[in-house]
Amino acid sequence: MTENQTKKQNKRYKGAVIGLSIATGVLALGTIGFGIAYGVMQNDANEYGTRLESIYQKNFYDLVDSVNNSEIKLSKILNSSTSSYQKKLLTEVSRNATEAEVSIASLPLSQEDVNDNVRMVNQMSGYTSTLADKLAKGGSLTSAEKDTLQDIYDNILSLKTQLNKFARKIQRGYNILHNSMDIDSGDFSTQMSQLHDIDIEYPTMIYDGPFSDSVTNVAIKGLKGDKVTKEKASEVINAKFKNVVSLDYEGETKGRFETFNFRLKNTDEEMLYVQVSQIGGHILTVSGTGKSGSGSLQQEDAERLALDFAKNNGIENPEVVWKDSIGADAYFNIAPIQSGVVLYPDLVKVKIDLDSGTVVGYDATTYFTNHVPRTLGEFSISLDTVRGKVPSSLTIVGERKVLAPLDYNREILCYEFECVNSEDTFYIYVNGSTGDEENILKVIKTDDGSKLL
């Protein structure tokens, strides 16, 4: 749904009757009045239809999000060996299924399709919630339960593919409201009836309902130093960017971070928007676009430029921990290293234009939010011991010690295992003190590069 589609249409009608008799004038005015009333009614109907289509599309995309999230989390469960982590993910899958139930019930489906689809996601929600409750009481997943979860995953993966294809159809102009009323040419209910074509035998269960994780705000801990002037901030930018042609002051930001904002033009005719923190005078963010050429710069050279830029902007002991390239741009995630441990809570993101070598994207807000001197403690369990916790279905291709940011602002020393199977890549995080699985991230390949979810 585009912005133009959601704009209100305002039309005004004017009429005039000149040089007519009183009788004819009255008739004409009556006709014009009828025309105005009809026009207003038609306009109101069009506006109502546009609003309703917008609501339907939002509900559909909410359904897509819920199914996508369920697929990712189910894949993590099937590749997890720790009950506590399985329980956490099962609870989240149950919540996603409940959200999907709400979205389905808000779409213009036939009553039969609504009932069938709601029943399907309600069963999935109830089953995963029941398994989560079992694990919370000290139980473990049986082979039969894992087989059922595998069946659910296979069907959810198929459903995800179908829904994402349908989403692209909507992006090309498919109108849900219009097709929900078009019985002769494959109406919306008929096309969506495939959602409940899932045949899984669930055991009898009692559904207690999911709970939501809470999220707390994080105070800024890493921004140190005296307050600088905007003149000093401009000097910082000129020192860090060697090819500045013009630098225009764009004002201040008074938010979580207080910044001086500048618009920069360089000798490659690239335009960049740069924010400098008022405390300490650190470059906080850079955003812009490169030359959009062939990308002649090598990835290794771009990595060196990214690391140098991070070092020159006060990032301590930086190391590239993730990299990717899309078109003529290279992307790097950089984190400080302390005693051989990657400090993931202090992550910095850098984007390099592979034609000019310019830093056209930079985000150090996480670093300056979290970076403080830390006493890391020790890994009380050996790497050899926890390596055996990685499922045999996965092959370990990389491993290292990390400080992992987890829910409720926890920071836990973990072993990170980069693992692959025939289709996917996972990052598994095992607590270095307890041996428990703390998190699993799955690599998702998209048209915009790879992402970790």
C-alpha cells in the first residue's frame, strides 16, 4: 500500500444556473443537489474502501511476519540440545501462532476458512506452549515430540514460501478487498484456503497461554569526555574525512544522544550526513550513498579502511566479526576484543563504497551506549566439553570466545560456534560457565544480503 493510495481524496462540486425560469431553476438546483450528494457518497465509499484495503494488507503482512518468525524459531529448536533454550523458543513460537490467529481472524475470509485456519494455528500455539510448560518443569523433548515439531516446521516452511509469494503479488497491485468479493475469478478466500492444508496429529493437550518477554531501556555508559562546540565537531569531521569539499551545519539533535549534524560533500561528489556527539566529539553516525559504479576496490582493502576508520574514531582494539557485500558496497560489523573475547554488546557497523573507498555508512551508537572497562571473569568449562553440545546434524566451521548480549540486558561469556548443515548456517552460543545453550542465530539470505535472526 503506497502513500498515494492512502491519501484522502477531497473533491468539491460547484454548480450555477443562470438565466432560467424559476421552475427550471428549482429543477436544475435539485438535480445538482442530487449530483453533489451522489458524488459525496461515491467519494466516501472510495475512501472507505481504501482504508479497509490498508487494514487488510496490514493484517496480511502481520500474518507473514508471524509465520516467518515461527519458521526461524522452529529451525533453531530442532538444532538445539538445551532444554532451557528450547523452552524459551517454544514459548515464542506459541506467541507467534497466537498473533497469526488474530491476523487471520481479521482478514476477509469465508467463515469456514477462518475456522479452519484459526484451528490450525491454535493447535500449533497450544502444542508448543504445552511443550514449553513441560520443559519448564524439568522434562525433555521425546523423539516423538521432535518428530511432530519437524512436521510442523516442514509445513510452516511451505506456508512461509506460499505467503511470501502472495505478498509479492500484493506488492504488484493485487487488491484483497476487491478479490474477496470476486467469486468468479479465484476470490481471496479460495486462494488463502491452502493455509489450513496441514495434516499433523497433535496429542491431547491443555493450553495455558503464552507470556511476553519484557524489554528494558539501556542507559548510555560509553560516552565520555567534555562537551564540544559545533566548531570543534566540524574540525573532527575534516580530520577524519580527507577529501571534504564542503561541510554545512544542519543543526542539533536533542534525543538519547545529543549531536551536531552536518552535511558533507567530497571530491567524489558523494553526499554524506554526519552526526558528532556533543559529549566527547565522537563521530556517531554517517549515512549516504556511494558512486554506484562497478566496485573496483578489493574486499580486503575495504576491510582495512573500515578498521582504520573505527580506530581513528576511538573504537578500542577493533576486529571485524562479520562481513558481507552487496553490489558496490561492503558491510562490516566490528567489535572490540578484550583478552581474546569478542565484545558483541559494543558492536560498530561500517559501510564502504567499493568505488571510492569512502565510509558511506557508520553506526557507533551501540558502542558508545555499552562500552566500559569490564571484568570478564573466566570460562570454567572447556571448549572441548561444550563442543559436544552442538547437534551432530551440524558441522562446526568456526568457534571463538565472546561476550554475548542476551535478553533483559544480560551479558554472558559464551563459546560461539559457527555451524552449517546442507542448507543453512547457524551461530550457537553456549554459556562458558554452565554449559547451557543461551542463543541460536540463523543466517537468512535475502536480496539485501545476509542477516542474522
